[in-house]
Amino acid sequence: MLNAKEIYVRARVGVKRGTFLWPSLLLVVAILSVLTLSVVDAESAESDSDEVSLAKLSGFITLATSYLVRVSHTEHQDPQNTGKFTYIAYLDEDLPLDFTHHKQKAYNLLRHNGAIYSMALSYGRNPDEEVLEAIERSVAYLKREAIGPVPDVSAAEDVMDDQNHWQDLPTIPNLLAAWETKGMTGDQDSAKAKLGGAGLALIALVSMEQITPGVSDMTYLRSLGEFIKYMQHEDGSFTCRYIPSEGGREDGWTSLYYPGEAALGLVYLSSMETDEVLKQKWINVAAKAIMYLESIRRTQELTEIESDHWALLATRQLLPLLDQKSKEYWLVYDHGVRVVKAMMAGHSKQELKEESKGCFTFDGRTCPTATRMEGLIAALSFVRPSEMFASDREDHAETLLDRMHHDIKLGISFLIESQDTSTMHNMHGGVPVRYPSANSKAMEVRVDYVQHSMSAMIAYENLLKKSSAKGRMLGGLSRVTTGSMYGEQWILVGMLVAAIAVVVLLTTKKREKKRSKHV
């Protein structure tokens, strides 16, 4: 027969076991939930990444980089235009390498600057002396042949019909612009400075500074920023061109892509700025530009909105610089979401996969798909998990992030297939205007086709690497498409529950030790 003390002790043990039972079960359930979701997402990742591997992306980037290096003219190849790119070539023709006699009929300074930007991205992932030399040549060409002061045409007595006449005029203080001239472009138009040219020049020059500081001093860079501000109106809109022969700021033509290029250039400039007052000025001008775009795209149908990838690239870097509680932040954010939806509104998931094979324009063109990839991948950094996407082409809604991941994977796969990997004609790494290329015209390779495709691949490679690292941090979660609305949230909830269970267990154990001393 048990005495009173033994009965009390056994009762205490029973209570202790019961006390430990429920937090122990809670901990087991939480751990199993995390592991189960990790396995499900890992399997999903394996399926999603079948078509796009890091090896394929790396191969594409390596070939595209080598192409841009080959078409960057050395002093031996082109003594008069060292640093210029071979603007157009063809997959079915030998790539010209001697430019002492071979002259290009056309050139575009904005695409020259874009090529510098993408080569700098490539150099950042894999520093290579040959790539750096090509970047340096191209930057030197930009500064030597294009960037110059802005004439004050209000000081001219007569209308200037000679494009060289304006060079004798006094200049507007503290302004520099990126000029396209007859000698550069090969056309008969008068010299002009484009808003987008200044924005992309800033991107190219700051990219160079991030590799080799001191190539361009801050005064030089600020003068390009001042030109962009000079071209902006009170409502945030811009005059897109400055043409001395037509009276200076020329408002007869607009580009809705230039504001995004200008905004991105200013954000790049702000990253280098040492003066806090000036830094905020560049940010304000950039935000004002995006907010103007928001005001005109707010009421447009999605199919009418330009696929403005430059604005999305600017938004990605601009949002962290804005106060999240401000009206400006949410106008910039809303504009970004609307442009993202516009990029995907013209097709269903099935149409993109089965009919166009990942080409967003359904006509085989590579460059429009590449720019959309750049924009969509950039937007993954700021689109919120709660955003939804619904289309007239489908009978169900889904999270915007899930739809973005789906379409990005198909677009990237299409671009990978389009790249020339043969050694014929020394054109390996080139990306044709259309894929499949049915004729010689469709085999045209322009420098921006390669540049945009390579920039998209580098961005997607970064995405996959970050997702893989994030998966390892979550204990095995290796999902590439990180936009699931519920998967990661439930994993985090499971981890939180597990942490609570551990705290309860430790607290209970500590209490039981104290109680046992009094038994």
C-alpha cells in the first residue's frame, strides 16, 4: 500500500509528463510541416529548373560577352573610331574585323551605352581583363565622341541651319549632354542630345566607376544629371530632345521610354553622390519622372501601356530610397505593378508556352522578350505576395508573383534557344532579330539584341543563386520560383511554432526543476 508521500510524487511525475507532452507534440508537428513543405518545394524547384539551369545561363552569358568584346573595335581595327561597336552583323556572313575600310552605315549612341552597361554586369560576375579593356575602350569613345557642353541657343542671332554653327555659341553652365552627330549616326539629321542618351550615359559611366574609380569625376557626372533636370517640366514630364538647329528644347517628339532611362541614370548617380543635398535632388527628380509616368498610365488599358523595362529597373532601385509611408512611394510602386501586368496581359500561360514558345510578341523577335525579362526579373524584388493577376484570357486568378515566375522561365528559355552557338562566321554569341531565323534578314544581329538578352540572363542567374542560397538557409528549401503565395509563409509559420514549442519546453523544464526541489 502506497503512503501519502509516494502518491504525491507519482502524481507530480504524471503532471510533469503531461506538461511536456503537448509542447513536444507541437514541436514534432512544426518540424514535420517545415520538412514536408521543403520537400514539396524542392521537388517543384527541380521541375521548374529543368529547362533553365545555371550552367545554361552561364554558357549564354559567356558567349554573349565574348561577342560584345569581339565587336568592340580596337585601335588596330578602327583607328578613327576606337571603342565603337559593330552595330549590325549577320549570322550568315563573316563578322567584319577590319574597319579601316569597312564603314558602318548607322549607329545608335543609346545602344552603345547599353552595351557598356551589360558588359559591366558581366565583368562584375566574372572579372576578365579582355572584358575590362573593351569597357574602357567603349567608355573612352563615349566621352571623346559624344559627351559635350550644351549651347545656349537663346544667344544666337539667327536660326542655325548649319549643325556646326552652334558650337561657337556660349554654353549653358554646368550642363553636359550625350550628342549624336552626323558623323556618328550616318544620317542627315542635325546634331541632337537625347534625354535617354544622358540617362544611359550616366548608367554606363557610373558602371565604369564601380569597376575603376576615377575615370569620371563627380563634377562631370553631375553635369549630365543637371542636363536631365534641365529637360524636366514641373509636372515631371520631359522634353526628350535638345536640337540646337531647332531652337534647343524640341517638344515635337516624345518617347515614353526616355523618362525611365533618365530616372535609372539619376538613381545610379545618387549611388555615387557624396553631397547629401545633391543626392536627394537626384532621387527627387527620378521619383518625379516615374510619378509622371504613373499619372498617364493609371487610366490606360493594360494593352496600351508600354513594356517599359527601364522604368522597372529604376523602380527596383528607387523604392528603397523613398519613405514607405509617403505618397510618392506608393505611386512609384503602383506604376511598377501596372507595367508588370501590362507585360503579361497580351497572352495566356498556355499561349506563351505552346504557341509562341516563350516569345512575348508571338513573332519570333528576341529583343522585346529580352527587355521584358529584364523588367520582370527586376520587379520580383518589389512586387508584394498579396498582388493578384487576372486576365480576360484565362478563367482563374493567381498571384502576380507566380505568374511572373512562370512567364520569365519561358521567356528565358526562348532566348537561350535563340543564341548562335556555332563557330561559323565568327558569330557565336550573337542573338538574331528573330528566332527561328527563316531568312537572311531575320539573321540580323544588332548590338542591343545581344546586350538586352545578356543583361536578362545575368539577372536571372542572380535570382537562381539567391533562391538556392535562401533554400539552404531554410533547411533544404531550394525552390527557384520564390513567389508562391503560401509555401514560404507556411514554412515560416512552422518555424515560428517550433521556436515557441522549444521555449515552452525549456520554460517548463526549468519550472519542474524548481518544483522538484520542494518535493
